[in-house]
Amino acid sequence: MLKKISKHIAHYTPLFGILAISFVGYLIFWYDRAFQAVIIFAASASYVVWGLIHHHQHDELHLSIIVEYISIAALGLIVGLSLIFTA
């Protein structure tokens, strides 16, 4: 797995950057729940777009992969919004 990741590090770096910036933004704006929700929506959408681009570049983009990325993003969105609005 590490060999595969190191082979595609140029593809994974933007994903790690998106998630890291989203996490830092979430923490910095702890006082503004609405903006935290926007950050979570943006991170989820960015994750889906990144996944679609990544798999399209490798000619591996299939409906099942699209559904998987949307499902994982929706799960993250539900968990993130639950953390904001139930606390």
C-alpha cells in the first residue's frame, strides 16, 4: 500500500492538503457554527471532486467508484454536522 501511495504522491498531496486545511479551518472557527458547516460542505465536495479527477486520470472511473466517493463524503458530512449542531 505504501508503495502505491508513494507512486502517486502527486495525486494524494492535494487530498491531504484539502483535508488538513479543512480541519484547521474547522478548529480556527470554533465559535461560528455556520461557517464550520460551510467548511465541512466544502471539504466533502472537494473530496468527491478529487476522487473523480484521480480515478478519471487513471481510467478507473466507474459508477461504483462515484457512488463510493459520494457515500463516504455524505457520511463525513453527517458526522461533521452532527458534531457541530448537537454539541
